[in-house]
Amino acid sequence: MSLRSEIFEQPTILEQLLTEQMGLAREIAQAIQKSDVHYVFLAARGTSDNAGRYANYLWGGINRLPIALATPSLFTLYEQPPNLRDALVVGISQSGQSPDIIAVLEEGKRQGCLTLAVTNATGSPLAKTADFVLDIRAGQELSVAATKTYTAELMAIAMLSVALDKNTNRHRELEQVPAWVTETLALEERISRIAERYRYMEQCVVLGRGYNYATAFEWSLKLKELTYVVADPYSSADFLHGPIAMVDQGFPVMAAVPDGRVFDNMLTLLKRLRLEHHAELLVISNREEAIQLAQSAVQLPVGIPEWLSPIVCIVPAQLFAYYLANTKGYDTEVPRSIHKITRTE
Amino acid sequence: MSLRSEIFEQPTILEQLLTEQMGLAREIAQAIQKSDVHYVFLAARGTSDNAGRYANYLWGGINRLPIALATPSLFTLYEQPPNLRDALVVGISQSGQSPDIIAVLEEGKRQGCLTLAVTNATGSPLAKTADFVLDIRAGQELSVAATKTYTAELMAIAMLSVALDKNTNRHRELEQVPAWVTETLALEERISRIAERYRYMEQCVVLGRGYNYATAFEWSLKLKELTYVVADPYSSADFLHGPIAMVDQGFPVMAAVPDGRVFDNMLTLLKRLRLEHHAELLVISNREEAIQLAQSAVQLPVGIPEWLSPIVCIVPAQLFAYYLANTKGYDTEVPRSIHKITRTE
């Protein structure tokens, strides 16, 4: 049962990562500050791409760095890479093996950009290509569905954000993350019971906005990988521009809605979905208004700052996907048709 | 029946747009070339966001401009916009009314960036904010589901790409687009028959890569808006990093696979889906290998250069969504729960 144990390893891994790699994060931050970076060009796939979505908000909002998410096929199949002057080129990959992500970093280097790899494999081709390597130190991940490497990638991204920032308060907040994750893991039994209700769910949408846009994508990816449910992720804003039309009586909507700047906006949408569309809601939240509204709810610890909430919010979603897969009778260790390392061009 | 007639207006609109706005596109291109733009920061929602995905490949690959797709909530709900120095800030919006897209352009202007609006409403707040306005001149669009404004936005993006480029050959290719669209519209009867087969489809995935990543997203959005099918869009590469696990016997996969640099890569994936997963394939293609592989196929004109294929490829997909909605007995003019102008923050 490596998946469940990997989910439960997360507090320890996050704590160690913070202790062991914060010095390196500060070094990387100094190099970035010295090199007049105008924006970040970020390449990733799958779970790591969802970590990139977190960077998009965190580095964009707090560190004021715009992020361009790379289109790797321009570097591989098309052989027409864009001009990357003054970009910091970042590759995020657990295995460091995917040729398309490596190609983006190689091109960044060729063009004289500063390059950074965030990876679990310091000996990988991706790590060897980069100027700097932020090792997420998650240990070997045996399950095909990534869990601990995702939260470790988020933590590495958050550490770099703190290192780039002068506000020392934020480092203290970062240190509380492992304890919040531990508290959330204690909800396991409740989550396993919630999962039963969705035994026959075949499709759903997953909503999250701002920092938790990443959570919506990663939650939805875990559902697809482990339970084969067609789970479609959206921000509340994109959802209103068309896809909301799909939702009628009983349609399942999952939502990551922790307290924060986007909470009211998300709550307005959830009210509309519940009261006008008669949707079925499952929410992960630490606000009573959201919890009361939903048929099923997972209650997060209170007091988590919004910028760190994605690292905590995804944990009950991982457990939900794990238990739903069990309830549906699927193999959680080796989901059909996918492999741990995916080499795409 | 405004939706069908708007779909059929497309050749005329594209032709007029090219004739009437190419001069302006060249002026805008000159301003961009003069102002030392390092990258494009692009804000859009819904259908217009899919047009942005086309720009991501076209401007990125051919004009070598990296594109950062904006996270509008950083400008609105979070009030923490990134530092946009040396960015060209672009807003794409049919109505020019959405507050979040306007907020991104306003901030770009405040920071001294060059700003461009691509819109169907030159009197809109978005247009009034921008330094330059590329009017897509699609005429009033009555249907809630956007069709002609999407292809007109793609055409405007392609015109700007040609204007930024020294290769005059590409302008001649652009002039052929209306004729290809006309040829494709002639397939209406065949497409209406194909749609019947999917009467009871409730979910599917839609695949496209490179330039036609945009087509996968827009096709999927039309299905959600008009037929309420849960349609999940992917690039072939992202699909392999997890979501492929959902596909088993008979699972419907739609794919936009015109001839081009990514064709072989897409074909390999489609073969795997058909032969190993026993998926149901519907393809839009002009290559025999893809057409032979699928249970249903729409045959595109041959000889369309890949960079223009998204403007043609989406047309049969629009007709398919229109006829599937009819087959399922839904109102194609006023889909449930959505409105023509969506004002998100």
C-alpha cells in the first residue's frame, strides 16, 4: 500500500525539505535577483504542471514575477523556440526524465538564460542541464499517482518565494505547514466515509480559484488517474464563461475553498450551483458558510494563510481519490495505462 | 436559427477582416517592433482564451515572442499584479466588457506597457483602455455559443503574426483561408449524420497538439455549452501524463489531427487509443492514416498549412456540436445557464 503511506509521509518530508534546503533556496534567490530577470518561463507536465500553476500565482502575486507556462512542442516537434532573453527558465519534474522539459531548459541555457530545475532526481538529465537544482528530497515515490512529490514541489516553490521576499513573517508561516498537513491527515476516516457516497460517480467538475486553481487541477488529475472519473478542473471565472451549462440536478461539483481573498467569489458561485442548479457539492474548506452549503465537507484547520493553503488543501483530496478508488474496486498502486515516468516529446 | 447562420457567415467575415484590417495589423506590428517587447502578457476568458492558446503557438513559434497567459485574479481579487516591464499586454474579448480582462489592460497601461485589444466591440471599455484596437468586425453575434467571433479572433492573431514577419508567402496562404472554410462547410450533411452516433454520449476527451491545442479546447467548450457533455481537452503529451488512464473500451475520443509537424506524434497516440484501449475515435483530419483509424471522420481539404489549420479545423467541430445539440433535443440558441456577456472579476 505505497500510495497511502506516501500520502502519510508528507508532514515529515515537508519539514525536512524546509530545514535542509532553505539555505539553497536563498542562494538561488540571490542569483535571480542579481540577473535582472523580467519573467519566468516554466516547463512541466502532469502533476508538476499543477505545481507550476501554484508558482504562477505565488511568484506572480507576491514576488511580482510574471510566469509564462512553456509550450514544449515549440522546442521539440516544431523546433521553433521563442526568444527567451531576460527570462528565468524553470523546469519542474519529479523524475527529471521527460525529453520535452529537458529540451526547454537546454534551449534556455543556449540562449544564456539563468536555468533552474525543481526535481526529485538530482542525477537526472534535467538536473544536469540546469544552473541550479532545487532538490525536493521526497524520497523514492513508488506509486504511479504522485502525492508527496507534488506537495514537496509546492513547498520548494513557496520556499523560493519566501527567499525572494523581505518579509520574514512568511518564513514562520511556512514552518507551520507540516503541522497543518498532520491535522488534515487525521480526517482520514471521515474522508473514507464521504468517498462511499460517490461510488457511482462517473464525471464531475473540480473548482478552485487563485492559489487553489492548482488544487482544482491536481485534485482532478488524481481522480482521473485513480478512479477513472472524467473530472474537469476550472477556475470559478472560467467556469462561468460557458462550462456552467453542464451542471444540472445532482451534478457533482468538488471545490477547494479555503479562507482567503477569493473566498467570497467562490462562495457566490457555489450558492448559485447549489440553489439554482441543484448541484451536489463536496467542499474542502475552513469556512462555515461553505461547509454548511455542501452535501459533503472536509473541514480544514483554521488560520492557514491563503498563499500556503494549496499545500494543505490537496491532502484531503488525495485521500478522497485514494478511498474512492478503493470503493470502486480499483488498484491504487498501479492504475491502468500509466507509468511512473512518462517520456513525451 | 442564428447559430447555424453565424457558422455559415464565417468565410465572408474572414475575407472582409483580412481585406479591411491588414493595414492596421501592419501599423500595430510596427509599434510592437519599435517598442522592444520581450514577451506578450495575454488576458482572455472562455472562447477568447482559446484564441489566446493559438497565439501562444503562432506568435511563440513563428514570431519568437514568448506568451504569458494572465491570471486576472491577481489584478482584481488579490490586487497584486506582477511587474510587466517590457511586456506587450493583450486583451482578447468579443464584448470587451469583462471587468477582469479590462483590469489587466489598465494595469499594463499604468506600468507603461504597450497595450492591444482584440475585440468585436470598438466602443467597449476594453477598447477604450488599449493603445491599439484590432477590430475583428464579425458583426453582432446573437448566439450565446461563440463561433464566428472565435475564427475572426484567430484570423486577427494570424494577421498580426504575418505583419510581424518578413516572409510575404504567408500572406498569400492567409488569403486562402476563407475558401478552405467554405469547402469545410459543405460537409454539413455528413457531419449531421456523424452526430447521431453520439446521441447518448455523456462524456469524452478532445485531443489536439501544437497549433491545434486551441482547437481541442474550443471544440470541447462548444460541446459543454451546447450539448452539456463533459468534454475534457488535452494535448497528446499532457494526456499521456495521467489522464489516459480514463480511457477504456468504447470511451469517446475526439481529435483534431490535420497534417503538420505534430501529426506523427498524434497518430501514435490515436493508434494506441484505438488498438490497445479500444476507444471510439472521431477525427477531423486531411490525412488518410488518421481517417482510416477512426470510427467516424471528417475529411478536411488537403494542403492547409499547419499554422492556419486551427481556423479551418474548428468549423466542422462547431457543426458537430450544433447537430449533436439538435440530436439530443437541446436549444442551440439559448443554452441553459449562460449568457452572451459574462462579467467576471
